[in-house]
Amino acid sequence: MRSVLFALALLGAALPAPAVAQTPARPAAARQAPAYPARLQIRPFVSAGTTWFTASKTFDAVLGSDQGQDFGGGLNLTRGRLWLEIGARQFSKSGERVFTTGGEVFPLGIDTDITMTPLEVTAGWRFRPLFSGRVRPQLGVGYTRLRYEESAAFAQDGDDVDETFNGFHVVGGIEVRLHRWVGLGGDVVWTSVADAIGEGGASKAFGEDNLGGTSLRVKLVIGR
């Protein structure tokens, strides 16, 4: 009997434990959805911003301020973390022509209108989203084609200006997702358009030749 009991004990030890006593296998972790859509997304946007001009003394003398507001829009194309943006903006303000000597500015009482229309092509990279994917940091660099127009009352032939200049810009900012199809962006943009002015007038007196500046912009983006 002892031999039989001993043999049964050995057999019980060798058998696998009942299924109810085993720890259930954990299912494989579900793969996380990609942070950015892998397919090409075409997203229209509108923007508004303020620019602090590099030629601050010239603009302050002619327009009474070294900053100005602009409005624009364009298309933002994204695929994964890559993005390409094509947009245009316009700044327009009225002032008056001035005469400068010895660092002093003398208004001439002649109305002057200045309009600047930059066309920008920018390419960049979107970094890992923050705060559950709602905040998307990004960085980019691009080409600027600036049209500069200046017209004045009682202008003689050749006095008014309508020229285009080439430059570049660097942009950094974030996009906050308000909805699946709506985003609100905030960008800081530094632009350089060198050798555009400085051959005459106030810009020559102040030794300023760059029509670029530093801008803060807000964008409303439609799309994922």
C-alpha cells in the first residue's frame, strides 16, 4: 500500500497543474497609433502676425513705428513628420516722407504708402507630440520672395518703388489641436531680406538695408 501511495504521489507531481490554476497569458500590447498621419494631408490655413522690422529706425521715421501687422494664408502639406508650407502675407501702412540730417528726422508732410507682400516656401520637421498628442512642436527653414511697393503723393517719374527681393527665413513654433480637424498654431519667424534698401532716403541715412524682421504669428489650420 505504501508503494502504491508513493507511486500515485509521484504521478500527481508530474502532471501539469489544472488550467484554472495557471496564470492566463497576457495579450500582446496593442500597437500605438502613429503620432502623425502617414498619408499626405493638404491643410489650408489663415494667419495674422506682428513683425518687428530689422530696419527699425527707417520704419519708425517714415511710418511712426518700427513694427506692423500683416495678414495672410496658404497651404500646409504634411506627411508623417515632414511638412511643406506655401503662404503669402501682406503688410500695408501709410506714413510720410522725411528728410534726415545729422541723425535728426524732419517730416516733409508728403503722404507715403508702403506695402510689403512676402511669398514664403518653407520645409520642416515635426517633433514628437506633447500632452497626449495635442501639442505638436515644429521647426523649419525656407525661401522668401518679397515684393516692396512705395508710393507718395506728388511723386515724380521714378520716385515710386515697385521691386522684388530674395531672402530666407527660419521658423519655430507649435500647433495645438483644438479638434480632430482644427489646429491653432503659434510661430516665431526670423526673416532676412538683405540689400533691399539703403541707397537713398532715410534708410541710407541710418545705414539700414534689410527688409526682414522678427515676427510672431498665429495660424488657424484646417485638417489633421
